[in-house]
Amino acid sequence: MSVQATEWLKLFRQEYLDTFIREGGSVVKVLVTDTDLRQSVGTAIANEATEAGFLVAKVDAAITRVHMIQEVFFAVARQINWDDIAADGVRRLLVAKGITVPKDVDLHNIQAIAAANGNETSPMYAEMKREIRARFKQSVDLAKEFRMADMVLAFAAISRDEEALKHSETVKSWLTNQPVNLVMLKALQIYQKIGRHNARLLLHSLARWIRRAGWSGLCIVLDLGALHVASQAQDSIRYGRVALLDAYELLRMFIDETDESAYLTVVAIADNGFADKGKRSIEEYNALNMRLVHDVAGQTRENPLTAMVRLIVG
């Protein structure tokens, strides 16, 4: 049994994107479809999420090692405009604290912001920095390393100081797995690189951070086509059995952590080989199979709101 893609998209928008996720929920959905439809389905989902106000990141298993959570984080992080989102977050913070920030005024223009509030430039700048520091102390829902990064980016959003900009570049390099000055990173109280031990927490923090900046949340469209294809193109990542099972474990962990995360949507799109019997199907990893297959189902038609759905187009 299968569900029409248009029907599923309508329900997904209505039941999740427009309500549940935006209000603090989290969901993982797996869509199984024909190989030649996978890309168009992913594009349709990305368009719906963008319309609903989500920041969308696409991750393709053919070019990202999706069996490693840190690589998934880096793939998402490289699609983020960190400066703009940090600035949006600061602007919303200041307005919430009763500080007038004219829409046409750049946050670096402290003099104009001070004038709009009947204040002098220096006291205004000090107050803005004080509010950013206060938010750092209150943001206990973010991982501590991410909170430090947030504060650095926020200071850079209101300052043209060369040191603040250098610190911002250091943080962005750390977040995107680019070469980074470890001494400077340590000076910012970030003491470790992003790896398997902390990437998942940082990803959950990212979704909350994006929501705080005014977006509806973060939507990750995960193309798993490369996992269950026996032969790959020469420039595509190839997944042996261990890597395949690790990728299934990563997806299983995303599902199990939905109660702990917020404002996060993960939609994984797979070929039919993912769900059919075979050596590369989810039957090879029972923990994931149990979470996806054993769900509420009808006898005459597929339930479009289950964790895994087979989609057809046309």
C-alpha cells in the first residue's frame, strides 16, 4: 500500500510544520519511494518547509558520511548563514527587552539605535552587551559550547571591533569543521572539537537557536539513496555493512530523541530497497525496523501519519 505524495505533503504541513514543530515539537519521518522520484520528493518537502518558515538543510548520503553524526552536523552547519541568524536573534532579544531597533538600522549602528532610544552611544552599547550576557546565562536549553558560540556571534553582530570579528570567524570555523586556531578557541572557553560525543547536542541546540531568531525551526531533508544501492558512482560515498548499520543506528537515535529535542524536523527519503527484504534493508537492523514497521496501520490503505510511508507520485 502507498500514499500519494500530494496527500502526504498536505497532511505533513498541516499536522507538523504549521503546528506541532513550530510549537516546540520534534519529528522524524521516513519516506520510501522510487529512485527516480527521490530528488523531486525532497525538493517538494524543502519547498513546503521553507513556505512554513523553516530553515531547510539538505544532506545527501552520497556526499556526506551519514553514519557519523558529526558529519551530518557539519553538512547542516555549512548551509547556515551564521551572521544573519545571529543578528536576527540579537534584534529580537533587544526588542523583547524594550529597546527600540528601527528595521532599517544595522545593529552595528549603535549611534542610531541609541538615538532611537533617547540614549547616548556608549551606555547603549553597554546595555546591549549586558542583555547578550544575560541571555547566555539563561539559555540553559543550549549546550554550553553552543552558548559560548552564540555569545561570540552576538557580540560580533553589534560590534565592528576587529577582535570581535576574529572571534566570530574562529567560532564559525569550529562549527563548520574548517581549520581553526585552537589557542583562540580555548580563549573563547570552547575546549573541544565537534565529534561524535557532542555533535548531537549541538544539532539540537542549533534547532532551538534558529527558532529563537524567528524561524519556525530547522528541517533536515536526508537523502539516504546511497545507503541501499549496491553499486555507486565513482565519486559517491560507498557504505559497507558496518557503515550501513551505523547509519541505521543514527536514524534510530534521531527517532528516540524526539522527546528531548525541539523545533527539529528530520525527513529521510529512501529507495524501495530500504524497506524491502534484502541484505541492505532495515530488516538487517532490528532496532530501527521495530520503530518504523510496527506502527498503527489500516487494513485497506496505508496510514499517512506513520513513521515510515511509501510514497507514489501521480
